[in-house]
Amino acid sequence: MARRVSSESVVAGTICDRCGGVMRCAVREAIIEGRLRSEIESRCATCGNGWATCSDGPDDYVRSALLAAHGPSRLRVAGGPFDDDALLLGLLRRYDGGGLFEVKSKVTEVRTVGCIGTSVEMELLARVLRAAGYSVVVDGPSPGGQTGDTA
Ligand SMILES: [Zn+2]
């Protein structure tokens, strides 16, 4: 499972501070070496002015743009090695890094209605859970549809 999964969307950009043209802004989420990376890249078609930024983990701006463009994916745990929620809780905490209370409610969520995120986020979570022996179901757009190898 070394393949790189990414999802990209182009959103209406900001105004170029050099020439006043409209910049195209590409947002992207990718799984790189088992971690989620968020990238934003802006380029002005008129003068070539551009910038790019990337960060580890989810980014609200990137996330909402991808959700708006591709729609959400839903991940649900269909079965696991243990009935005990402790293992699942540990995996979600490691994946999410969120607070304990937040993640506890997510355990219930992921076992019942499923948790919602971008296709790339859910793909990454699915990998983590599958590696631990859980069977998971992911519904929604496939991140493989726009797989790219560009960095
Ligand atoms: Zn420009």
C-alpha cells in the first residue's frame, strides 16, 4: 500500500498583489508516507506570480474546498478484532490527535452512522483501521480518481 493517494480541487483564487489579476488556487490533500498533508498552491496566469504552502495534518481551508468540490466520504467500522472500544479509541486518537472527549464520541460515531471527511482523510483512516484488523466500509468519491504524482 505504498501508492500515493491524493485529491485536488481548483477554487476561485485571490487577487494577485502584483498585477491585480485573479489567481488560480489549487488545494490538495495527499497521503505521504502514511501521513496526511494539506497543500495550497496559487498562481497568477497573467504575470506568473505564485506561492505555495503545505502543512502536515488537515487544513480547514483545504478541507472545506475539497468537500465542496467532491462531496464527503463516510467511513464506518463494519467489524473488528475486539468488541472492546479501547483499541479503536487508541487508533482514532493516534490518527486524529484530538481531545479524549471528542474522540470518544467518534468511536460511537464510527461504529454507527460513520464519520465524515474528505476522501483522502477517510482513505488514511481506513488504512490505519485495516492495518489493525478492522473491516471498514468507505462510501463516497474515490481519491484514486485524481491521483497525481506531482509534489
Ligand atoms: Zn499577477
